[in-house]
Amino acid sequence: MQVPILKQGAFLIATVQSALTDEDLKQLRDALVGQVSKVRARGVIVDVTALDVIDSFATRTLRDVAHMIRLRGAETVIVGIQPEVAFSMVKLGLTLEGVATSLDLEEGLAYLNRKGNGSNYEVRTHR
Amino acid sequence: MSNSPDLATMTEARLETTASRLRELVSHLRQQRAQLREEWARLITENKLLTAMTKEEIFAEATSVYDNYVEALETGTYEALQAYARNLSERIIPRGVETHEVVGIVLLLRDVLARSLFAKYREDFNKLNRSLDAYEPAANRIAATVAVGFVQERERIIREQQEAIRELSTPVLQVRERLLILPIIGVIDPQRARQLTEQLLRGIRTNRAKVVVLDITGVPYIDSPVANHLVQTVEAARLLGATVIVTGLSPEIAQTIVNIGVDLGKMNTVGDLQGGIEEAERLLGYKVVPTQEPAAQPA
């Protein structure tokens, strides 16, 4: 199951639709890291609302995505982790350290916008 | 096949004699009602049962228990007695009557009645035996019915109270847009900790909270599993995009948390609830300033 990646303004949005195999996750990682500079994205949002379970491989992959994208010059935020999923992740010691998380897509966009406005490197064009 | 009508007739005959003996027994108990009831009430006081009740109350209850008892013997049905036992339990449980007292008084009544049978048939041993044959199973069944009714009622009350306590124990309150507080009072046991986590994470979702102030001023101590659980809850909340500020940690709890070696960098703690709310407001970009003039006081 391929994850569609949409471009929305300066952001890439990947919405996970159903459970992912390890292969799917790797593919998502490569696609996001590849596309991020191609489209000059400033931020990436991965929406995992649909996931009932996030295991250690998924957590590691998401963390890798976030770190790699930071190296490529953009910010990542994971959105839509369900309460039950969050708690079982923490129980397993999977805490997505150093990765930004938000309640849902809207919050994620707000987070990235705030981040962008605070950046020293952004050149604002006033129309 | 040809034998069975005889057998049936015999069984019927035996049943009939049991029934007729019970009838005899019941009329005997009705005749002796005043005296036996008196004797029973005396024994209850003597054995220091039902100490929570006055003499008059004991006598009144003894009368209705006696009548219900005899009625159950007569009809052989226990529904009415069951309902009465439930009703009685409902009345006496709040007054602190214990299980052993209820079982005790029913057994006392059983013995009082058996004694009266001994007195009645002391001339005729066979008759006494047959009479007891009819009486004992019924009496035991009555005792079991009343005792079980009492225990069931007690359990029902306990369940209700547990439910009430659970509902009261973890309120999730919104004090500002996107700011929740969870004041926790009393000891946190593992079950309550689980419930707290559930409420907090669900509260974050339904209220779209960004900051949660978890106030544990009212918690006297926590053990390490619960402390770990709290830390995990804080991390889980972060995964939902919310920040948790823990306030009101007592010296004992601070020591527990340091002893289990929790990474304090992950925990956001402030001294008291006021400080916690102020910090939360800062995180959310609120600024509370006094108005020029104090608001007019209502007369």
C-alpha cells in the first residue's frame, strides 16, 4: 500500500491510509526524503491517524525520516497518533525522541507555520 | 413400566406426608408465635448480635422475619423471603450490620424453632425424627437464602460505591481554551493510574488541548510503578502534541522520582498549581493583566 504524498504550499503531506508493512515504510521514507528538496519543501507532515498500532520498526523509521529531513533542511511533524497507540508506544519505550508531534493535521500545519515564521533564513515577500 | 404407577404413588404418598408434617409444623409455629419470637429476640440480645439496633427495632424485625420464615416453610417458595431479605439488608447495611450477625440471627431462629419441636415431641421419638426430616432441609435453605441475599446486597452497594469513587477521582477540567487541569487527590493505585492516563489522553483529544496541568498536591505518596506510569503518561501526551506540566510534588514524591532515576528533562514540573497555570498560559501565549480598575463588587 503506497502512501500518497501531496504538496500543499511549502509543505509535503503524507497521509497513511492503512496498516503499513516494513517495505511500505521504507518506501515512504525514501519518497519523502527524496521529494523534500525536489519541491523545495519547508516542512513535512506525516499523518498517522489511521494507524491502530505503531511498532518499533515504524517508530524508528519515522524518527529516521525526521532526522534525515532535518539534514535536508526541512522540519518534520508527526500528527494524529491515537491516545491508545501513544500509550502502548510509551510502554514499549518508543517515544519518538527529538521528533515533533501534533494532535492532528491542522495543529501540525500551525506548528510548521510558527516554525517557519521564526526562522532567520526565510525571505519574506510582501505583496 | 408396569411398576412405575406404584412407585409414583409411593413417592406421592411420601411427599404428601412431608407436606402434611410441614403443615403441622407451621400450625405449631403459629400457635407458639409470641413465645418463640420472645425467646429468639432474647437470644439475639444475649449473643450481642445486631448491636447497632435498639431493642424495639430488633423486636420489630424479629417479628417480620419470623412471619416470613414461617410463610416460607408453609408455601415452600422463597421468592417472598428473598425479596424481604434484600429489603432488610438494604435497611440494615448502612447501620453497620455485619454478615456474621445476619447469619447468626437466622441460625439462632433455626435453633429456637428446632428446640420447640424437641419440646413438643419429646414423648414420641419417631415423630420427632420425621418432623425434623421435614423441617431441617427447609430451614437450611431459608438460612442460606437470607445470608446470600445479604451478601449480594452488600456487594451491590460496594460496587455502586466503587463506581462513584471512580467517577469522582479524576476530573478533567478546561480552564482556558486548549488548557486542561487534572487535580488529583488521594493515593494513586495502579488501576486509578491507568484510568488517569486514559482520561488525560482522551481529554487532550476531545478538548484539543495543548497544555495539561497535572496537579498532584493532594497525593500523599506514590510508589515506583505509579511514578513510572506518570512519566509514561507525560510522554504519551507529548506524542499527541500536548505538553504536561506536573505541579505540587511533595518532598516524598520528589524523592521517589529521583530514586527511580527518571530523566527529569522529560518532565516539566512547577512548584504549585498557580505557578503551573501561569506557566501554561505563557506557553499558550496568554497574558493575564489586571484591568485598570477592580471590577465593581456586587452589593
